[in-house]
Amino acid sequence: MGEPERVLRVRALTAADEPQARAAHERLAVDGVDFCLGLDDAESWAAWLDQGERLRAGECIPPWVPETFVGGFVGSTLVGRLSVRHELNERLALVGGHLGYAVLPEHRRRGYAGDLMREGLRIARDVGLDRVLATCSPDNIGSVRTIEQAGGVLQDVVTHPTAGLKRRYWIALGEAG
């Protein structure tokens, strides 16, 4: 018997992904992580998917900014998610950054965060960014390593009234990827 598949593929979520996505959202909410950004305020899964398409197209109302949101799948299993914000507002410039990713606890330590980061950098280049801001909590050693391995250069550590301490890194986007 061979090793299980480890190849992560990203794609937009669909109606069929609702059970896995809601389970992931509930699982990470325990840790204070919003897996499906804005899901708690959406009137339905279909409305949430529609909002995602509008954000990708740049049709958004503040505080939202244009973004690409995708799920990370290994086979048919949702293991994580990625948000690539096409621009920054005041809050994102301080604590959210251009890139947001999350890997479900049972799928961590398998390289998926790095895979999501590489895909996020590719998407950021595709939408015209030449550098991206990535942030994380200082005690999130996995994210610190992921960002630094992707070329992140620490700018500073800031304090936000609700998000606490955040390390802020800039990653220059080259032509390769």
C-alpha cells in the first residue's frame, strides 16, 4: 500500500463543499479563527458563495476589499483555505495583510501552509501585486516559519486593540513562482 495523496489543489468553494466548509468553520471558531470569512453574517451558503464571487470581481462594500478566496483540497478533503486580498484597507494594513490562510489542526505539519502560501503568492502576482504583506501572531511559530520560508522580511511587531500582537512581514513577488 502506497502513501496517501499529499498534493494540495486550490479552487473556489461550491455548493457541494458546504458541509465540509461549515465543519471547518465551526472547528476553527473554537480557536478564534474565521475559516469562511463573513459566513456568520451571510443569510445562506448560496449568499456567501455569491458574496465571494462579487469580492473576486472587485464589487465590494467597505470594510471588504477585493479578494480571492479558495479552499485547499487533498483529493476531495478540505484541509485549509486561502484568502488573497487584492488591496489593503487601514485594518488589513495593520493586522490582516494581503494573505490569510488556515489549515485544519488534523492536517497540520504536512506542508499545506507552505503550499497555500505559494499559491497565494501566485494569485497575488496574477492580480498585479509586486509585494504582499503577511501577518501572524508572534506565538504562531508555524506561520512565522511559513512566512519566512516564503521570503518574508520582518517589518515590525504591532499591537492591535482586538487582535493583540502581530508580526508584519513584506514578501517581494518575483516573476518566477
